[in-house]
Amino acid sequence: MSKFILRLNSQPFEAIKAGTKTIEMRLHDEKRKQYKVGDILIFKKRPEEIDSITVEIIALHNYNSFAELYKNFDKVSLGYNKNEQANPEDMNEFYPNSEQEKYGVIGIEIKLLKNIENF
């Protein structure tokens, strides 16, 4: 089992903390190719990175693009609110199409382990 630290913006951080977002989406680049089921991810909330939450990877889902990934999961598990429109192009803000084509993408299925605020 390995541990990795990732940084998240407030909205996806809070959705994971609430237990609604269960799929973290990233490029399947060299860093993410190290991830294995059972590994621990520690998410730090941007910008201060003071708040953190800890999750376990329970499954890894590889796709060629975010459009393909979005077809396989409901929008709430991807971090959207029920009343929001889920659009894979939202991910272009973080990952250009050229990088998606180069690396592919990964849906990291997670389970919340502990909430630091509860300690």
C-alpha cells in the first residue's frame, strides 16, 4: 500500500468529504500509473491546503477520454450536484485535449476513510 497527496479545489473536496463524489478524475499520466487498489490518497483543500481528507482507492477505471468516462458514471459520483449539467468538456480547464489523447484518463473510485475534522 502506498500513500499519495493530491490537491483539490474547494467544490470537489467538499463533495468527497460529503460522500457524494466517489470518482476522482485525472490524467492517466506517469504519476497516476503508480496507483493501485488499496492505496491511500490524502486530498488537501486548495488554496490553503490546511484541511485534508483521506480516502482509499477501491477501483481504477481507464478510458481514452473524459467523454468516455462520463458515459460510465452518474454525474453526482463525478462531483456534480443533481441540478447541474455534467459536461466532460469541464475537464478541459485542467487537462487539454492533447494531454488526454497522449495519456488517456482514469476514474479513481474512492471510499472516504476518515475526516480529519472529526479528530
